[in-house]
Amino acid sequence: MSETVVPTHIRCMLWGKAAGRCQYRGCNEILHIDPNTKSLMNRSYIAHIVADSPGGPRGDKVLSPKLAKDISNLMLLCDTHHRLIDVNDVAGHPVELLQAMKQEHEQRIELVTQIQEDRQSQIVLYGSNIGDHSYPISYERAVVALLPERYPADSRAIELGWKNSLYNDHEEDYWKIENENLKRQVQSKLMPLLTSGARRHISLFALAPQPLLISLGTMLSDIFPVDVYQLQREPVQKWGWDNESDDIEFHIQSPEKIHRTVALNISLSATIENNRITEVLGENVSVWTLTIKNPNNDFMKSKSHLSAFRQTIRKLMDGIKSVHGQDNRLNIFPAMAVSTAVELGRVWMPKADLPLVIYDQNKKTNKFELALEIYKNNEVVLQGNAV
């Protein structure tokens, strides 16, 4: 038996390194629970590799007193293996073997306990002028939305938009300039971090015209892990999600007649009358509608709402393609939340889905006008020019 009283702080350190389990190779028995009654109890023994007295198991005149309280010379063992190495088979357990067992066990515990979910997230801000309004996005407001589920990976956000852009969405070159700027910034600022593994998660805060948000979604796709946040307007304006919200039910209305030309009316944040679509595309158009019971600009409240939208729009795009054929184009007229616009782009699959022809409400003409066309190779076309 040991003659040395091992200090409490050394005992605690050994328990931590061993994770409360027997360090004998192949045992790993947990030592703070009775295996039969499951009662909490201390069943551990602290054994010396080199005995704390020269006459003990593996004792040494020089090393025994020197290593008596040294954690490198101590093992946490169950009763069975404590007796085995010190009484029943001392010769079969030389110093080198026990040191190897201790090292193997502690290295394995260190490796396993280092495994954790990476909670860091790169904050990405994207804003563009909407009508006469600039975007209310800031790094500080984004951090508040992240915590406590995640925390910022950097002290600054990656900004993709032009804060002080002098262009507005009713101007002729607006879509071309803004989308090209967005594309270049994603490729230069964001993609190198994602493809290199320097950032494993993105938290996106975006407020821009819906065609640009959809385009951004197609650039990010659903290959990369991205949390898309929503600006809540009521009861207090903030970025984030409500954990306690009612379920949302999306309704799909199919067209009465099937024509070659097909459109998707997304009436979520407001109601779009079909005559506004036929005014643009003509009478011979099949209009599919995605809506909710009471369309409003604050309907998207929780992550579960966004997940339900993703599932619904994914099935809807598959259904439209099966009815209208894969050599067609899908004309989209959106009135939706910013987060759903981004997610529409993210779930769109370039090789499988119909090309997207996206329209936007022009504030000056009060009509829907063509903004962007996104094709199967993820090429964006603006007013007939490939970008």
C-alpha cells in the first residue's frame, strides 16, 4: 500500500486527465458510479508506477522519493487492475508498460474532449438601396442576433454591398451594376474563406431588392453552411428570430390552364394580383401562386418558418418543372421576406431546376419589370447581356 498522501490538487488533476476512468489498457471503466446500483461513489485507486518507497512494486532508491507526488508517476485505476499491477502480477507490469498505458489513455481523453461543435460564425452584411431607403445593417446589431448560439469569428463583418451607392432600383443600369458588384465581392471576399476552410459557417444579414437577394442565394447555394437572418419589425425592430412562434402554413394555388409560359406568384409579404403578371407576360400564361393566409411584411418570425419555406419552395419548383417541362423558364414575381428571397436562391439547383427570370416592382412606373435572369450554368443575364 502507498505510504504517501497525494495532495488534493494532484488527485484532481489526475482525475481530470483520466476523465474518471481506469487507465489500464482496455479497461476504461468509469470510476464514480457503482455498476450495479448506479449509485454515485468513488471507486478509484491512485497507483504509483514507480512505488513511493524503494521496497514497493517497481521501487527505486532514487526515483521513489522523487516521484512520490509527481502526477507523471500516478495512474487512476479500478480495484481489479490496482491489485493486478501491485500484487498479483508485478513482474508482468514493468515501469515502461504502465507509462505507455497512462500516456495512451490521457492522449485519447485529450483528443476526444477537444472535439466540439465550432460555434464561430463569419458575419456577412449585404445591403443595397431599396427605392429611396438605404439599409439599416451594422456589425453591432448582427452580433446581438448571433449570441448566445454563435459568436463572431472576426471583430469586423465582411460587407458585400455599397453603403453609399448613388444608384436606385428604378434606374436603367441599376441591376447590371449592383449584381456585378455583388458577384465580384462574393468571389473576392467570401469564397476564398469558404473554399479554404478558414471559415466554416456564415451568418448572413441582408437587406436589398429581392432579385439581388435571390441572386446572392444562388451564389452561396446550400453547399456552404449559412444562417440567414430576418429583420423583425414588430414589436421592436431587430435582427433575429422568435423562438416561440406559431406554425406557418404555406398555400399553393395551381393554374387552371397549362400554357407554355409559366410564372410563379410569390405573395407572402404582400398580395400580387395575377393581372399584374399577365400585364407583363400576356394572357397565355400559367400562374402558380405561393401564399399564406394573411400576407404581411412581418410574417417570417422563426427558423422553423424559414425551414418550412425551404421545403415548400423546393417541392414547388420540382412540381412546376414536371408539369411544364425542363426546357422552360420560370418567371418569378416576388413579394417576400428578405430571408426567404435568399433561401429561394440557395435551394435553386443550377443543373436541375428551370432558369429563373426575376421581376421587380419599379417604384417609378408602378409595374413589374424584368430585373435578372439566372440560367442553369448560374450565369446571370441582365437586359439581354450575359454577366
